[in-house]
Amino acid sequence: MWLAARYRRASFPDPFRERLKKVSKKIEVILQRGKGYIVGLYFNLDSNREIIRTAPEDVYRLDIFVIYNSDASSKGR
């Protein structure tokens, strides 16, 4: 069931993906600095709204989830 849900979900809209490309290098730098602490980074885009077509100027609600290793942060690294 979880596998079907994974492949059924829609991809991000193209205008949003273009915006994300502009900051992807900055995200990579942050993830490199957090290496050993950050184990996952997830984006949830407008979770309560179906996005079919969008324009480049559209505004999105974006939730960002940073998953980190609490054991690594407690060791004083």
C-alpha cells in the first residue's frame, strides 16, 4: 500500500522546481555543514491544496522538515 501511495503522488510543479534549482547549491552547502547531524530533508508543498497548473509568480505554502540525529548533537560535535 505504501509503495502505491509513493508512486501515485504528484511531482512538484515546474515553476516551483525552477525556484528550488536557484537555491539548490545553498541547500547542498547547509547539508554538507550538517553532515553527521542531518539525515533527511523533506519538502511538503501546499499539502491541503491540489496543484494542477501554476504560473511562475504563484505563491506556495512550503513546509520543510529537517530530520537530524539527536545522538550526534548530544555528543558535543
